[in-house]
Amino acid sequence: MLARLAAFVALASLATGAWGQSGGHCGSDGRCRIKVTIDAGQACSDATIRVDPEGAEMGRGGGRTIVWRLDTPGFAFCGGDGVQFKRGDLDFQFFGAGATDNDSGDDDASGGCKRNFRWRNKNEPHTFGKRYDYLIRFTGPGGQVCVKDPFVRNG
């Protein structure tokens, strides 16, 4: 009987994401990967920039690292580029922003322009369903500024 109860508790924990931290658009490693592409041969504009997923759902289960990856050669996060939230009321959920060439969003030691940008998100239960609008700003191959306007939803 005790063995069955332990198995049930373990299964329930997996279903709620307590062990794997997966859910929404995030993997079991707690990483939420967002792919950013630019239509081939087009100047970057809101209409030619694709973000997948456009609205990133964090799912339940605790902290996340959100990694935006520029998937089109010649585009990068340089200088003042990155991901910026549009409102100041972020419920103290987001921290650790930075550009990186590490595909998992971890820090790297190299300087210069980077292919990825990351934010860490506490994803606390009291913010379940809360939407956070943001802008992605990056640099194109000709030095042009590129901007897109998607969102993140906690929980």
C-alpha cells in the first residue's frame, strides 16, 4: 500500500511539473526558447520579423530562463539591443538580462554582438496568467535597427 501511495505521489508531481519544470512553450530543462527569424531578402520591419512562439506561455512549475535566438544569419544583439519590457510593473519576476552566444542562455566570456538574448523569470504562482508585453530590438547586417512587439504569459 505504501509503495502504491509513493508511486501515486511521484506521478502527481510529474504531472504538475514539480520535477521536470516543463509546460507551456518551455522544455523540461526550464528553458523557454523563442526563435526569431527575418523574411529572406527583406528589410527588417514588424511585418518581416517572425517570432515563434509569438506569445510565449511559461506553464506552471517555477523559474524559467527565456532565450530569444536570432535564427537568420547577419542579425545580432549589439550595443543597446535586447529584449525590453514595455511596462514597469513586472511583479519583480524578471532578472538577469543579457546577450549571449550560449544557446541555453548561460553567460559567455566573449565580447561583441551576440546571437541570443535571455531573461530569467521567477514565474511565481501569484502571477499565473499575467501577460508581459515586450519589444525585441536587434541589429541587421546593414546596421539597421529591427524591432518586434510580442509577449510572455506566466503560469
